Amino acid sequence: MRRTHFLRAVLAIARKDLRAEFRSRLLISAMGLFALLTVMIFYYTLESRPEARRATLPAALWVTVAFAGTLGIGRNLAAEHDRGTLDGLMLAPVPRAALYFGKLAVAWLFTLIVALVVTAALSIVFNVNLLRLGWLLIALLGTLGFAAIGTLLGSMAIYARSRETTLPILVLPVALPIITAAVNAAHGVLDDQPLSEWIPYPLLLASVDAAFLTLAYLLFDYVLEE
């Protein structure tokens, strides 16, 4: 019964955020535009270096995901805080962890959409097929970990006076192992390496994701109180 109540609360919070975003379309538009502009910057800066293009594709993807994801998570949480709806959600008779996982679900969805849009854009612009099962698995695991970290730390940063600069300073160093593992795994997929060569990186991503999700479940109540 408790599990059902928890899942219903998570879904209700996620639906609320999705409805608000579908009405305004501001967040996903900003993230998508930022992502596409970053792809074009990579393309034009590497126009005279065709031999280096392929090697930079994994880094191009994850640099874009990191900054666009940070932008999206920060704006979403800041809007909730400024409207006062976050305080209302904290007073709701639901577990605080449900609030975290509801926010996480939306952040993960938007970050994954950005990763898929960037993957498609890179495939078209650089004429390389990136729509591979291994690449998509890495995107799935990497964006989950990044969203988990961003949602947890973003819930702390929204109370800071200069939250626009505080959130990237908090998130990016903590997310560095996820970004590094995702880039290394993507290189293995892109270079057609044997599965045994690059599979440790997705396993590392899954382990880091599980660790951060567990920590967030245990600590999110204290994060909000502080």
C-alpha cells in the first residue's frame, strides 16, 4: 500500500511538471536551442579538421548534455521556488522522496530528449551513424545519473543568492565521473571495439546511478529542511 501511494505521488508530481511545460514549452525549447547551437559550434570549429571530427563526437554530445541539462534543471527548480509551489509541495502529505523522484523523472526525460536530439544532429551534420544500440544505452544511463545529481544538488542551489552560477559549480565536478565514463564508452561504440573493451563503462554508469539514487532517497528530506 505504501509503495502504491509513493508511486502515485511520484507520477502526480511528474504529470504536474509535464503539463506546466507543455503549456509554456519554454524549458525544452531553451534546452533544445542551446543543444543545437552547441552542435553547430563544434561543427564550424572542426570544419578545417575533418580527421578530428569523429574523435570529438562523444565529447561533443556529453559537453552539450551537461550544460543543457544543468540549464534545464536549474530553470525548472528555480521556477518552482519563485512561484512558491515548491513550498506547497513540501507541505503535501507525501514522502519527500516522492517529490525528488517526480522531479527526477521530468529532468531525466528532458535531458534524454536533449541527448537524442544532439545524437540525431551530430549524425546528420557529421555524416556518421550514431543511432546504435550501445550509444543509446549509454545515453540512457548517463542522462539518468546526470539528472539524479542535478536534481539533488539543484534542490540545494535554489536557495543560494547566485543560484545561476552556484548550480553548475556544484553539479559539474560531481558529475565528472559520469561524463568521463559515458565519453569512454561512446568512443568504444563509435570505434566498433569488442563489447568486452567498453562494457565496463556502462556497468560503472549503472553503479554510479544506483549509488546517487540511493543517496538521494535517503538524504533528500534533509536537503529540503536545510
